[in-house]
Amino acid sequence: LEETQRRLGEKEVLLKEVHHRVKNNLQVIASLLSLQSARIGDAGVRDALRESQNRVRSMALIHEKLYQSSDLAQVDFAGYLRSLVNFLAQSYRQHADHVTLDVQATSVQLDLETAIPCGLIVNELVSNSLKHAFPDGRPGSITVSLLPDDAGRWCLRVTDDGVGYAEPTRDTPRTSLGLSLVETLTAQLGGTITVNTGPGVTTAIC
């Protein structure tokens, strides 16, 4: 029994180190993208690099949460969502100053294979809302929720009260790379995606 406990302890330490190194490596990649974007004059290319940087950081944050957790196989996704939304507010602070962000999430543990796609989905949807839903300093709010529906399925929703998809300044669901990625990740999770517009936009993945 003592030998088994010793070996389990060694595996736990090793797994923690793996999560820590993966997080560090992803942060290095994000930093390299940041350095590269600083040398580029084209605003569109800079924005594309920043979007890629945020995607990498959203994955790094998962491994950071797992490294800090006593359960190395599952992440507290409610806590992760709050950290991710706070990070995105800082990343897009020039857009977020006049926008209220709220997270409504029931405590749920997700494994790595589920948490990473869900984190990337939230990254895309919240980023899209911050960039396009509130033009010209328009105030508003964005709500991210992870709650069970009436059938007991977990549903991830991102809702904003912005200008909606009718405005020419806003990407429509199938023309944005980010929202195409959301569709791909939703299919990977075996879920369904629903987009409702007017007023604002609500995207639900169940």
C-alpha cells in the first residue's frame, strides 16, 4: 500500500509538471505572437495576430487552472470562465471600458478534452462582441452563462445587447473566421449551436 501511494504521488507530481510546462510553452508562443505584432504596421494583420494570441492564452489558462487544482484531470470551469472573461476585458480594454461583463455559472468540473473547446468558444464569442457589438463608444453588457437547461443539458451562452448582426460593422455568423471556429468546436463537442438576434445577439451551445 505504501509503495502504491508513493507511485501515485510521483505520478501526481509528474502530471503537475506537465501542466506547468504546457502552460509555460503556450505563454511563450503567445509572447512571440505579441512581439511579432508589435513589428507590423498593418492594423488588420495586428488584429489577426492578437486574436491568435488570445486563443493560445485561453488554452494556457486551462493548464494553469489544472496545475493549481487538487484535481489534475478536471478544471473548475466556472472559475476558469471568470478568469478568461477578465483577461479578455483587459485585452480589449479600449472596447470594454463602456461595457459591463458578467459571468453566471454553476460550479461544474470539465475534463481537458471538453474544457479547451469550450474555452475557445467563449474566447471567440466574447471577443466578437467586444470588437463589434458596441461601436462608437456605445454602452452595453455581455453575459456569459453556463447553466443546465430544462432537459438537464449544460448550455453555454454568450449574450450581448449590442447592435446585432444587421449592422454592417458586425460580422455575420458564417463570414467570420472566429464564428466558423465556434461551429467546428461545437460539432467536435457533439453539441448544437443556436444564434438569436434582435435586440443584440445570443449564441447558445447545448
